[in-house]
Amino acid sequence: MSGDGAPILAPVKREPAAIVIARRLTEAVMDGTLPPGRQLGEVELAAQLGVSRGPLREAMQRLVQQGILRSEPHRGVFVVDLTPEDVTDIYLARTAVESAACRIVIRRHPQRTADRLAAACAAMAAAADLGDPAALAAADMELHHILIAESGSRRLGRMADTLFVETRMCLSALTVTYHDPVDLVAEHTAIIDALRAADEDLLIELLDAHMRDALARLLPPDAAAVADAAVVADAAAVPDAAAVPETVPVPDAPAAAAPPAVVVPPAVIVPPAAVVRAAVAAEAPPAVLPGPAPQPA
């Protein structure tokens, strides 16, 4: 308040045009308005958005770096295509990132996090009662955003933001077998209960099952079976940290032979694109063109 009692207003935050354009394009990709494989013409998009081609080109380059668009020499810029392998990779990465967040919050403030997650879950239940799939999907994604935010890890946050964008691309691009909203709410409730009980093993197990179920609903039956096997194999391949030697001895090579390669212990790999790409605002404004509402994750 000022001396005369008048409220003091904070200055309006202005953002570069390229960032605003990137958000709108991202939203259009996520909701399917710009579907996978669509070529993006600068002239057409600049006219639709009412912007010049300079900031539009910069925005598109940002999204190429984030992996949302791809650039092909002498052809142009396209929305990325999502194969079943891509979808599986996205959900494997989400499982790794959200499991890491679970391990952090269960040691720091499980009750506070559980309370926030429960509020989002209540919004999911209300949307389910109303038969509102858009609201249900929004509350579902909000719950997962809260889990990541409560971890307090900026790096997990950056990776998760990109993965959430890719998740919405999956939901818009692929045929989804609809999940019973009651079961969906029950899955999240069980996860929250495990967090309240500080049962880390059960929490990770339930989160993993939730992700595998979501993946199975996104993929055709044959691809889903292969993906499920890949998830199990990936988990089995992760070594116990205590069992991995700090150094790997390399035997002496014969004088006439080439030196042997150093054996590197297996490790859990987060897709490089998720590390390199900048975070995409989850609460971006609506796209220029309306599109179908995303389905629950």
C-alpha cells in the first residue's frame, strides 16, 4: 500500500515474443491441433498467430531443441512422430523421474505432500462424478505436477515438464482405451495412502503399476506386451549400487592385439533429450486453434 492507502500494483511482466509463440505452438501440439508429422509453414503460422516470421522462427527452433518439433534439411520443420517405442521410452522415463520424486518426498514431508495430492485426487473424483473427461485429465496431470514440485528438485522438474508435454502428445495422437474413472481415482488414492504410511517399497510398486497400466492403454495389445516386458527387463537390469565396483579392472592385452575395451557397468539412462531440453510451461495458455481435450494419464 502507498502512503495514501492506494494499492501498489506490480509491473506487468513482459516476455519475449518467441517464448509466447513457443507456448502456443506447444499447446497446439499437445492437444492434437498440430498432429504428429504435420509440416509447419512459417508464412501460414505467422499469419494465424499475427506475428512476424523472426520470432516465430526462433520459437520453432526452441521446440526443435526440446524435441517437440524436428527440422529436416531442405524440407522444413515438422511435428515429431511418436512410435510405440517412443511412447514406451516416455513412460519408462516418467517412471524413473517420478519414482525419484517419491523417494525424496517420503523422506522430507510425506504428510504435506499427501495432503496436496489428496486435494488433486478429490478434484479427479469430482470430475469423474460429473462425467467431465477434460477436468479429470487436468486434475490427473496436476497431481503428477504436484508430486514433482514437492520434491524440490529443479532438474527433476525440468525433465518432468518435457515428459508431461510428450505424455499429452501421446494421449492426443494415439487411440486410448478409456480407463474407468473410479478405478483411476482408486489408483491414485492407493499411491497417496502409501505415501502417508511412509511405505517406500509399496509407494514405488504402486507408481510403477500405475505407469505400466497407462502404457498398456496407450499401445496396441501386441506392442503393449512387448513394452511391459521391456519395463520388467529394464528394472531387472538396474544393478545394486553396493554391488557395482568403483573401477573395472582391464586385463593386460597381448602385444599384438588391440587394447581391450573398458567394461562400463550398466546404468539407468534418462533419455538425453529430457536432460537437454528446457522446461515447457505446463500451465500454458490455450492454443490458437481449439483441439480435443487430453485424456487422463
